[in-house]
Amino acid sequence: MELQVFVGDQVLPVSQAGVSVFDAGFQSGDAVWEGLRVYRGQVYALDEHLTRLEHSAKALRITLPFDRHRIADAIVDTLAANGFTDGVHVRLMVTRGTRSTSGMDPHNAPTHGTLVIIAEPKPVDELPTPQRLRTASTRRPQPHFVDPSIHHSNQLNSILARLEVMDDPDVDAALMLDTDGFVAEADTANIFCVTAGVVRTPLPTACLHGLTRATVVRLSRELSLPTEESRLTLFDLYSADEVFLTGTVCELVPVVEIDRRPIGSGAPGPVHAKLLAAYRDLVARSVDAASR
């Protein structure tokens, strides 16, 4: 069956769906978005994602076309139209809307944005594939350039970093630093390291305030693991016992090599395994509670 997507105010076959050439998201990346994951018919952490969407939209003065209940219903409608219940990734976007003319001026946009929802089967691997990273020269901007708290759709910064490594068959993703040379995150995920039993992740000054990142910080502390958010350098990663990435799409994925240096033993470590198990247990309990 042809993929069904939500555009504007209705579900359509993807071959019939589209936005205007004057759409602010198409012309300028002027939009906000969320990535969600569906487990056994339930959208995990939906309220948290919708809250972040609302905050990002407010920061950019984009008026959401519907309240969160109608947006949640639109997600359900899109999943139902495709018959999707598990192993699904949902990309939810709200652009500033269709401008009256070309250009970036927000004055030329309508009073509310355009909602787009795309759901696709993207199951998570039971055993995550270990990743190899290479440090890109492209830097993550600080808040006085573009605030990473805003989950905006202009991903050119990440794309430039990925372009630096995409032709290397021995590299899976780019590692990005901030403008001061401290570790920010990977091109599409937050990053953690483990050294002498201490779980560490960069301060969220040049990285996305990831929901999975926040969950892992909380779980780590609940498991009585020393946990800190701090400025990290490449040395901290090179010398770490473990490194792993976090994100809604990937959950928790181990990193076994950075800049051709093996991390720890060169294999996924026990802290990553412990936190991944705790995360999946949390998801399962949340889905069970929502299903009752």
C-alpha cells in the first residue's frame, strides 16, 4: 500500500501530498520538528515531544495550526491510515506556512503554520550496531549564534559535518565540537562517555536538549552511577572506557572508535548495556501503562 502522510489538515497518499513552493520550510528551513518512536501502538514520550515542539515554535514565533490534542489525533490518524503499530519512526514538522512571495521575511507568512506528519517503518536493532566516528571541522554553533534549544528544521550544519565523512567507508558518523573546541555531539545524536565508572555528557550549550539524553541522565542517577554534565574534550573521549550515542531514532548506540582510536576495549561496554536495558524497560513499562 502507498505510504499515507498528513499534510495541512488531512491524510493523503504520499504521491498526492505536497507543500507550496512558497512554503517557508521549503524555501528557508523555517520550521520546527520532532522525531517520535512508536512502540506497540503507543507513541513514546508524546507529551514531552509536544511540549518541546510548542517551546521551539514559541521561540521562533511560529503559530501551531492546532492544539496538542489535535496534533496527537493527527499522528494517530496517520498511523492508522498506514496500519503501523510498532517499529515506526514519526517525523512531525510545522513550517511557518506558505508565504505570499519568495524571501525570508516572516511578515509574508500566514498567521499559522503548516503541519506535516510522516510515519515510516524503522525498527530498532535488538543489538545496536557499534559506530565509528570522525571529528568534523564543521562546528556546532553556540546559543548566541543559533540556540540549540530550538529544535528547528534547518539541519545544514549537521549535513556539512556528515559530508566530511560520508565518503570514508570506515566511518559511520561525524563527531562535532563547539566553537571553543569542546565536544558538542554527533551529527544526529547526543554523546556520552564513561570513565572509571563515571557517566559524562557535554553541557547542553552547543547540543540539542535531547529527550533521550535527559532520560539517560536520569536513569544513570537512578542506577546510582556517578553522572555529570560537563565540558568534555577529545582527550576525554579518546581515553574513555566507553562512549555511546543517544537519540529517539537510535535509542542508545555504542561507539567503538573515534578518529581511528579504539574506545576502551574496542567493543561495547557494560555501562552502555546496563543503561540500554534500563531505557528499554522504561519504554516497556510506559507503553504497558498507556495501553491499560
